[in-house]
Amino acid sequence: MHHALQIQEILFNIFGHCYQYSALSGDIDQHSSSDVAALARTCRAFKEPALDVLWQELDELSPLVRCVPKASHQLSSEDDMPGIDHKCFLNLLKPPMTEPLFLNVCKLRFQYPDDKHLLLATLPSLMSLSIRLNDPRSFEDSLRLFAKISPSLANLYIDPDHYACIDMDRIDRKFICHWRNLQSFSCSEMPLDMTTLVHLSRLPALVNLSFMLPSTLPDQISLSDSPLIFSNLKQLLLHSEFLSPVSHLLSKIRLPAVTDLAAWIDFRPARQDLSLFFANVRTSGSPRTIQALRLIQPHNWGETSVPGDKPVLGLEDLQLYVPFSNLRRVQLDIEWKIDLTDSELLTLVSRWPCLEELRINTIWGWNTLGGITPNGLLQLLQSCPLLTVIALPIDTRAEIPPSSTSLGFLPPRYTIDFVDSFIEEESVPAIAAFIASLMAFSKLHFHAWANFGMRAPYRDVCSNRWSDVRSRLRIGFKVLFLVSSWPGIDIL
């Protein structure tokens, strides 16, 4: 590369010439076209390297390309075509250089595989690639190219375009088998085939894995391959329509090092599926290594359910979590009703001394008029000193404990989601006062009725009453802030 192009001030000057915009129209200033042409004639002495530097920064290349040597492809005859002709562009993507221009680029993200950002394809140091899946053909061609030119890729993230209609089953997944150093692979909506899954299980560096689980995949694991051992996998996230294929897969794999295991399912699980899931989680790995265990059923828009059809989840069902004694994060969110008392919750969390997050039915709600009592909430916070994220309804009809000055056990900052807590109008002042007493000792962020999966007939009424609680807190703390050195609070 010419020595002049290694001087940063010269490069900034070049880019400054090429990015002169009209303040009125927002377009490229027409008066600067002569400057660009003169610049191109000057850069001709530098030949291809100078053009390479310009190509990586410019979106509108027409003025510059008109000045390159005649050996280059000509522009399209279409006057209204922005940029350059496609053939010309492909020619410019292959500059005659002895080494890649982007020698040290380690991370690359591009939204559309058919975009001209393939200019960055020569990336021998690429370690992390994030690509949006919107066109299967361009997607496959792009990844085949990267499999050849970036063999040391460690992290691959495939982000599906939700607005594109793509038949995922038609996508060739064998390109993944070209990479033998993958540490992370994520594509939550692209199902894997048997060949790819076996390949991933044999990668010693793989620590994070997320993919869509086809219902037929577990049956395809042969006796000779079973169990598939993911020796160093730390985090596994499975997406499936139903919970049973997840349980079936867990029975045929081994996860000796896993610390974070999550399953996202589309439909409500039956009670026997729930029991089988936790049983196979225990057999697939060591219960002592698992620190985060999540089972989540997202809310699907347009689907309705009859509240009376929902099964009831009680302490006996949640006992399935007990063998995992080192849990830090517990999240269970399924279309069930929840029935737990203070004593049952306290008995449950006593098994997890390192608990940091406890979320139960944040999306679907508990569908109950009760919940944990205010006194039970204080006991929960006291017995779990590391707990900073909570999702439980509060029983606003229960007795409110008197304001106390001995709440030093509260964490400095924490979040409470009161989910679908029922609240009567006459309870608003007392609940506001109780929450204010918690806020006086630490920074509390709280909300209620935040998800549309909660469909109680009194939803709107309760949501408005919780808004009244927030209003009272804002007014009270504004006064407190004016008369004291109180540091302030976040209230949603």
C-alpha cells in the first residue's frame, strides 16, 4: 500500500471530501462532484490500494468509478441506478492485493447476506460472525464462503428475519460441519439435522449452543452414537413446539459441565411431561453443576385458552427443582395456575442458598386472588440474601407488617414483579406505604400486570389500581427528596 495512505490525516481528508452533504437536501452536494473526480485522478497514481480504502467507506461510488482505468467494468446504462453496476461491483470486490485489507477484523455482523458488505469477505482473523437469515440462497452461499476463508471462526450467530417467509427445512446445514473450533453456535429458529448435531457434540471448544429442536431428531440418534457427550458445554438453550422432544433428547445426551439449561416451548406441557423433563435433566448431567434452570412457554398472540382448563402447579410439582442444590436462577413460566403458600415458598428456597433470581409465571400470571403475604416477602428476602430478582404475586388482603427500621438485610438494588396481583381499592394506601418502607432501605424497581398472557377479568381494574400505587409513591418520594438527602428511586 502507498505510504501516503498509511497516514491517518490523509485518509480523514479523503473521506471528508467524499462525504460532503447538502444541508438543505440531505443529499451529496452536487458542487463536490468535481472534487471527487479530482481526488480520483490523484488516487489513480496509488492504483488499487487507494480505491480499496475508498470502497470500504463509500456508499455512492459512481463519481469515483468513472475515473478508474478503462480495464474496469463499465457502469450500468441506467442513469437512476444508485451506486454502481453489479458486475462492476463484483470486480471491485477482488482487488489485486498481496494481503487482505481487513487483516485484523475479528467480529463481523451484516444484516443481509446479499448486501455489498460481502466486500469484507477476506477476513482471515474472523472469530465472530453474526448474519441475518432472510434469503436462503444468499445465506447458504455466504456461509459456504466464510467456511473456506475463515476456518478459525469461534462464534456463529444466525438471526432469522421474522418478516421473511423461509422454509427452514430447505436450508443446507452441513456448512456448520466445516468449522471445528466453534465455541458458540446460536440459531433459535433453524432446526438442526442429525449430522450437524453429532458434529457439534464432538467439538471440545463448544460452550454455548442454542437451536430449534425438531420433534423427530431425538429418534434419529442411533445406539452407536448415543449418548452424545457435549464434554465442555456450559449453556444449552432448546426451542421446541412441545416439551416431550426436549425430554427425549436429554435422555440421549450427556452434559457433564452444563451450568445453564433452558427450554422454550410453544404449547402447554402436561404434568407427566414436566416430571419427565426434570428427571432427564438430572440424568443428562450433574445436578450440582446446574446454576440456572429455565422452562418458558412464551405467549403466542391470537391464541386463547379457557382458564378452567389450566392445571394447578403446587409445591409437589416444584419439588422437582430440589435436587439442583446450587441453583442461582430459577424461571418457570408455563400456562398453569400456581398455588403456593408462604411456608411452601420458604421451604422451597431454603434448598438454594445461592439463589439470585426467582421467577414463577412472569408471563402467564398465577391466576389467583392470593400470593405471598407482605410478611412472607420480607422473610423471603431475609432468607435469600443474594436474591435480587423476584416474580411473585403479593396478597394485598393480608395484614401489612408495621414499618420497621430493621430492614438492613435488603439488597442494595433489586427488582420485584408482582405479576397478576389482585388489589382492592381500599388496599392501595397500605400497599403503597409497605413498598415505600422497602424503598427507604434499598433501590427497588417494581411493576405489575406487565404481560398480556395474564387474562383475568379484573386485569384492567387492577392495573389501574397499581398505577395509583405508583402515583402515591412518586408524590411521597418527591416530598421526601425535598426535605431530606434521600437518594431517589426508580418506579415503573
